Amino acid sequence: MKHFYIIVNPRRDQQLKLTKELHAFILEHGGTCDYQVNREDEGTMFDISRIPDDTECILVVGGDGTLLRAARNMAEYNIPLIGINTGHVGYLCELEEDKAIDAIHRLLSGEDYLVEKRMLLSGGFVREDGSMEERIALNDIVIHRCGALQVMDIVVSVNGEYLNTYSADGIIIATPTGSTAYSMSAGGPIVDPRAQLLLVTPISPHTLNAKSIVLSAEDEITVEVLARNQGQEEKAEVSFDGAPVGALAAGEQIMVKKSKSCTRILKLSRLSFLEKLREKLQGYSL
């Protein structure tokens, strides 16, 4: 492997110190490399046209958020990503900052690696006028309350069949990759990220028997927000991988299903899923 590209979060790599070290190391050892910053929430838009066609691996320098943005931007391409954690826990990232140079040296030397395929979610807003706008997410799609501190009534259907009406602060629809993110914090199960399934987890449900539900990856989930008070405008905010993308008014729906695209994550470590889980989750208790 010789051809690399770096996507970096400048807030997680001050003055691009690590990025420039990686860039120089790759060039010195006969590889090709370039880089760009990715902070879409600050107006620095990702330019996919700058990535050369012969790129074999994308190095993502930052935290989980940076990797999530890169995964969404690169979803339609077959280039594997490897995350280099300069943030906090960095559960999605394969490498820590102090191991990055060694890992690149191993890749340049032709050492074996694995590429895991991770499923993505596709979410489509269904407006009252019948229009639909679709986006994708690697971790989760979350429908949650905004404005007044009151619960929402959320109707969830699967493949057109009514499942349940939740009185809750919101609902999380997560991939296996996203099972260790917000879904876990809300009481959902932890799932091997290589699995193919959907997780539905209510947020702070106002009932004692509302549990996470595991569904087939081939199912299509519809979520609708109901009006609780006549004459009051009620909306729910919708977030994709933690980034707000819009709102649902009472009576509007969002349809969530497995995306036709997938993300490819490059793996150098031989740690099993359970070993990595133990290692990463220790960070939550520090």
C-alpha cells in the first residue's frame, strides 16, 4: 500500500502537527499523500474532488466525530478508512496517536490488514406534501424532543406494521457500529459492529416495560411524531450521527432502512471484538 490521503479535524490536531508528521513520513518512504481539513460545522466543506483516484487508504485524524463525517462523505467509494484518535475515547478509531507512525510503516511495508464492511443507515424525511429528502448515517438516527421540556408521543412501525407508541424523550435507531454510542447510553445492547441488524432504543421512556428492540437489517422503520396538545405547534429534532439535520412536525414521518452503501474500515489490530470492547470501555470509568 503506497497511496494515502489524510482527512483531519484541525481542532483535534493543533497546527496539524500529527498530520504533517504522517504526510512527511509517507513521502520519505516512497508513498504518495495529501491532506485536507474537515470541519463542516464551521463552514470548512469537504471537497471529495481533491482525493486522487488511486488512493488506497484514507487516514482520519481526529476523534469519532471526524471519522463519522468522513464515513458519510466517502460512503459511495470503496476506499477503506482508518481512524487515528486524537480526541477522547475514540471507540471507532483503530489507532492511538502514539501508534500512528508505526502503523503507517506497517502498511507501507505490505503487512497484512483486514477491511471490515460496516452497514449504514438511510433516513428519508416524508413531508406532508409527499416530498422526501434522504441522508445517511454510520452510527444512528435520533428523533428527540426540542423546545419545551415535555415528553413526545412517537409512533414506530416496521414494514408498515404498527409496533408501538412510545411516550419518551425520543427514539434512537442505531447500527451495530452505533450500538456503543448514544444507544448504549440509553440502555441499548452492545453489538458486534460486523453484524447486520437495526437497534431501536427509546430515550427516557415514561413506562417500565419499554426496551430496546433488535430488528433485521432488511426491515424498514417508520417514525411519526403525534400531536399531544391541540393548537400547539410540536416538533421533534432529527440528528444523523449527532448532527442536527432538520425537524419533524406533528404528523410528519421519517423512514429509516439499511443503506445500499457501506463504510469500509481498515483494521491492523488482531484484537477480538471483546478485547477491544474491554479496552475502550475502561475509558468511561476513568
